[in-house]
Amino acid sequence: MSSLDGTQAILEAAMRGAWQRQTVLTENVSNAETPGYHREELNFESALRAAEGNSEALENTSFEPEVQSQVSGPNGNGVSVDQESALLAENGLDYEALTQMLGAHNETLRAAMGL
Amino acid sequence: MGLFDAIDIAGSGLSAERVRMDVTAENLANAQSTRTAAGGPYRRQEVELQAVPPGDFGSALEGAMGPSETVPGAAATTSTSGAEAPSGGVEVTGIVNDPSPDQLVYEPSNPEANAKGYVQMPNVNTVTEMTDLISESRSYEADVTAMQTSKSMFNSTLELLKP
């Protein structure tokens, strides 16, 4: 099903990205003590920017997490728990903002349709 | 990508940290144990952690097959639990003995003392165990926070459905 308009499409894609980023960040936190683990990061904004303005492309965008080679611990682990917690909180708020925007957008559509 | 992947991954972290806390508690409890069933003093235990790669169908199938020598009845139960592809996270691959040498303590009155009055004590250092315990409980809290963030994200999605 194609989206009604561009705003809806980009908000949906961004929510998908933030949701996937949450999974990636949670994985980093769970592996904070695993020797030799490298943290992963999902930069979904760049993928969104590439597909911007094209609803079809936005709907089919997939996001790939990237492995970061930085090492912060003596056992070869690259996770700093406080940094991950900050990013998690940030991502959660990001997602919250996106859902509120989508909610407001739906409200506008509803008003236009007189529902 | 599943709907509850983030919560499952945080859950794997919670159980791994719990195992580490159990092992640390055992080390502390046995810090003075000079006798074991295997002979000699207690040896300090350590937990091995490993990152679980987000699963595909092939690895899920392999997990479901299980070890080949299991009896048919037992294989049926493992195949149902292992059929789902893992969403990632962390797993405990084993609990191993710490190879560091035992401590020798001069205590001639101890019945375990050798001819020179020395007792072989476990290679457990209480200070190390206590600092490990702090790091484990902090990691546990971080996993709980990650889980809570995922839960509130899920809740805000549900809010969209409300008229």
C-alpha cells in the first residue's frame, strides 16, 4: 500500500530506522562485558536523506548497522555503557517525537476529512 | 527484524549478568574452602561471554537440530525451543576455572596445614570479587534501562492507535 503523502512516508521510514537503531544500541549494552566485542551503530538519517522526496524509495529503504572499530576496554571491548545509555535515551526521545509528529499529521488529515 | 527484538536482547543481557552475579557469589562464599570433592582447595570460577550474531534461518535450523547424540524424546523439546532465529544479544558459553595459583597462608594451627605450617587457600581475592559484583550490578541496571526505553517506545506507538 502506498502512503497518502510524503510526510507520512518519511515519518514512517524514520520510525522504522529509530526502532532498528534501538535494537542495535541494546545489543551494545548487553555486550558491554563481552571480550573483543565491537560496538555497532545505525546511521539511518543518511539512508533517509538519499531516498528523500521519493515515497516509493522511502518505503523500501533498509538500514544496515555498521561495526565501529574503536576499543575502550582492556579486553578489546569497544562499548562504553554511559555513552550507550545516553544514545539510548536520545533515540527513545527521537522516536517519541516522530510518533507525536505522525499523530499530529493524522489529526490534520482527520480534520480535513471532517471526521 | 522482530517487534520485540530489543526487549529480547536486553533480556539476554539480564540473564548473562545474573549468571555472573551467581558465580561471583559462589566465589565469595568459597573464599576460605580448603577442601573440594575434586581434592585441593576451591578454584575461582569465571564466566565466559560471547556475542550472539543476529540469526538467519540456517543457524536457527542448526540450533534446532541440536547435538546428534540426544535421545529422540529429548530432541523433540529442544527443537521447539531452538526453532526461532535468535535476535542477537549475549550468551554465556561456559563457566571455567581461573588458572591462577592458590594462595599459601601460614597457619600452623589449621588441620589442613602442611609440615611447614602453610595452608593452600583458594585463589579467590575478595576485593576483586566485590569490584566484579559492582560492575555486574551496574551492567544489569543498564540492561534494565535499555529495556524500559524500548517499552516506552512501544507504548508511544500504541498511543497512535487511539482516536
